Amino acid sequence: MTAPARTANDKSGPRLYVRQRRLLALLDALGGNADKRDFQKLLFLFCQESLRACKVGGSASLYEFVPYHYGAFSFTSYADNRRLADRGLLIDDDWFWSLTEEGKRVAREAQHSSMLAFVRRYRTLRGDALIAETYRRYPYYATRSHIADRLLRDDQIALSRIRAARPKKGAVSLLTVGYEGRTLERYLNELIQSNVGVLCDVRRNAISRKY
């Protein structure tokens, strides 16, 4: 994880992780506000398509994702959004994320041409059409969707790819897994892909400073 860094040209500014500044920059490139579900899917596509742009000093993609009720979801990015709202950089509406004036200032310091190009490519894709596009291109992330059958009812090929991407059930077995060095999403994906149904915490001290 990249260490927190102050925003450029402002030593008294907020200390943010690089990923958080880039998150603000993407929202700024989208016009400063976005539907929460749309933003999650656009962030997913940006990280998938522009992995090189998402790298900072050789680090991994800004955010990782898991298959969830409406497709790809990053718990870490959502938690970051809430933290940014608490710090006065975002407005957390019931349905939208919006930048404050301070958020816009921070965002523009982290802006990158790849984000602007990405937004131009997806400027008309929103709502169900955007979700369906992510399902077609990345079927694994639709394997736990509650709406895939409705959105893709006329696309049986896409639905068959989603079914094929679901983890295969095997014999009941006992597995072990640790979380050190893994993001929350990577940890969850390992459980999902191994078809784990019950997780037992056997640590002597069942606490952690990790999100």
C-alpha cells in the first residue's frame, strides 16, 4: 500500500493515499459528480483497462474488486469515499458522490490524461447499459449478481459465460488461508474461487489494524 502523501503545493493540505487522490481525480474527470453505482462500475473499468495508468511506483492496481450483488464492487474504494466525505472532500448523497470545492482542488492536482481519455470513451454509457457491459466483458464479476438474468435476458451467450465463470463445487474439504499481504478484495476472491462456505477465525488474537 502506498504511504499517505500530502497534496502537491500544499504542505498544510490533507494527507491522502495516492489511490484516494486518483479516485477524486476520476470523479472530477466525470464532471465532479456521479451516481454511486455508475462510479463504482467506471472505476472498475478504469482499473481493468488502464492498469498501467493505475500503477504508482510499480504498485498494483489502485483498487481490486469482488463479484457482488450488482457486479464488481470494491469495499476499499467505498470506504475511501466515505473517509473523503468525512474530510470534506466529497459530498455523500444517498445516490451520488459529488466533489466539494476543496475536493476539486485536490482532484486536479492528481489529474491524468488517461482518465480524460477513459471518460471520453465512456461518456454515454451509464445505468443498466454500463453494468451489462461490465458483465459481458468480465463475467466472473457477475457470478453473484442479482440482476444479471434481467439485464442480459436477450444475451444468452453472456449468461452462459457467467455460469461458466462460477466456481465449481467439489467434495467437502478443510482449507486454511491467511490474510497477511492480501487486500480485503483479494482475500475474499480467494474464498469465493475456492467455494468456501464457512470461515472460522482461529487466530489467538482475533484483531487487526487492517481494513
